[in-house]
Amino acid sequence: MAKQFEALNSDRRDFIQRQNIFFVSSATADSRVNISPREIAALRIVDDNSVIYLDRTGSGNETAAHMLVDGRLTIMFCAFSGPPQIMRLYGRGTSVGWESVEFEELISQFYGGVTPLGTRQIMKLKFDLVQTSCGYGVPLFDYTRSEIVCVGCVNPVSGGKSFDALIVAEDWEKISVIFDNDFMGAAPNHRRSRLHMSGFHPTRATHQAHHPSC
């Protein structure tokens, strides 16, 4: 049976932090409902009534568009292993663009001052309802890993450097190994376009390193 609460507590925080994925749902009055899966590494609990998460490339941008028009946002967590449970956070969302001072402050406070690969914005959810249910209808799954390009921006073969740092340094040998794509064999002026086609979208840090005036 569903239970409703006004805020998180230590048990509910712990449940969130044990998950590997969460789902974001939004809509406007006359739009389709948009649902997006996100990796838990992108999410931070700000306090018992608010969370933030990094919105990165690899999905559409409908959530941000919906926030401009409507603002209603729901985040859902469900256990795919361990004790079954579903948790939903209902509230109002806002988008924090990377050109804002608030974006810099949130990155500094919650993400160690590093803007992860492909970050488009930070989504904020201020919620006034936490609802849990049993979750016995959710099947069990084994967690393997996050996508290679998104694990903290650092891959074991990168020598401890972020992907952004490899791009700035133009270390195409390591980049080729990470993406399993022969960038070394491409003409220098074609390597970046091939990288983009492989799923890499530069963050502001990478972009500014090559376009200082931006």
C-alpha cells in the first residue's frame, strides 16, 4: 500500500543512494508525458525537500522545455535488487543553465568543482510529497556498469584524466582506446567531427579551451 510523507528522512535517503538509476517525468497541460532514465551518479540530495541532477546529452531536452512552461516534475526510484520498493518525489522543477552563477556554485558544492562530460544544465526539484509503495511488481536485474563515457568523466585507460582533459590535450591515442574508434587514422581536421559522431558532446570547459573568447 502506498505511503505518503512530506519529506525525506535517513531511511529514504539511504534507499535513493543504493539505486543505480532513476526516472524523470514531466509534461505540460497539452503535451505528451516525457519520461527519461538517468544514472544515479548524476543526482545529489540537497536537503530533505530538494534534489538536483546533472542533465547530460544522450537524451532529449524535453524536461527543460516543460519546466519553462509548466514546472511539474516527478522523480521515481525503484529497487531492481535487494528489498523491493518504489519511491516518487513530486514537486516543481527548474533548470539551471551553465552560464549562470548558480550553476557554478552547485558544481562547486556538490560535484567537486568538476563539470562532468556532456553536461547541458542542472535540474532542480523542490518537492512537497514523497510517496513510497511496495515495489513487488518490479523485476530483478543485475547491475553491470554505467556507460563508459559517463563514469565520473574518467576511464581507467585515460591515466586518471577527464575526457575533457584528453580532448584539450588532443591525446587521440587514449581517446581511440576509450571509444574503440581509430581517431589516429583520421585526418587531424576530421577527428573532432568523428568524435562527435561517436557520442561525445563537449562541455563548456572543453569548448572554451579551443574558443577562449566564448
